[in-house]
Amino acid sequence: MKFLIKKQKRFLKVGVANANDVMADGTIRRAHTSARIARKGGYVNATFRVVEDLGETTKQIAKQKEASRVVKYRQGGKKLPLSREPSKAYKVN
């Protein structure tokens, strides 16, 4: 599952999470944690939204899909300040 952290209309981060790893209230643990870190980092109204359910897949395929979405957003002019991936797959050529 891919999720998107955003503050109102501004995108902050794209991430991948295990949809089966949920908290007691039913929210996805990794997405919730990323949104909480964004709020602590100064993006007060940051929330997460699931943008795609990848179903049962490998981590490699999930990372490829995440990288392609990050590149697509960055080519469209979005900054994604909280996405700090070191891999070249996330960079716009």
C-alpha cells in the first residue's frame, strides 16, 4: 500500500506501508507515524491518505512503484520536502 502525507493541498511525502500493520484504532501504523513526524516537524495540519493499494506484493515492487510516483510528482513541480530517499531511482533526471 502506498500512502501520501500532505498538508492541505501541499504534498510532503510518499511512502510505502504494510496495510496489515494497524494500530488499535485501525489506522495504518507507518502512515500514522509519518504524519505524526510531519506534524512535529512544523507541518501542523499534516494528514495521510492512501493513494494506492498494492495488494500482496514484494518490497522491491512496492519500492519501484513508490519511486515512480515520487519522480512523477517531482516532475510536476512538487517539492516533497519530507521524502529523503538516497536512491537514484527517486531522482528526476
